[in-house]
Amino acid sequence: MTVSESRDRLRDRYIKWYMDIHNLKTDEDAKYTWWEREKDCQQWCDKERTYVPMSETKTLNIMRGWFKECKNR
């Protein structure tokens, strides 16, 4: 399984979990919450002197940790 496939699978699990916890009929809130967190996965790049997206592997690991943290609340 590729990193992208793993991230997509994690995203789908998060959306299902979010909808179950909040008794939602649509997945709009869950998708927005995921997108909001994922877009924050950036790091400073000295060469470009701006923030750039993290690698897919690093993003996946951060999102896994975040999802685990959400479930433990």
C-alpha cells in the first residue's frame, strides 16, 4: 500500500468515526475538519523562505497521531 493510499484510508476512517461520534447524516463537517488539520501540515523551507507542504510520509504520521488524539478525548 502506498503512502497516499494509507492517508486516504485514514481519512475515510476519520470521516466515518467523526460522523458516528456526532450523529451526522452528511460528511461535510468531517471532511472540513480533516482538510483544516491537513492543510496545517507545513514546514519552513529556508531555500524558498516560506512554508511548504510536508512530505506525504510526514503528513501521514502527523495525521495518524492527531486522529489517535481525537479518539482519546
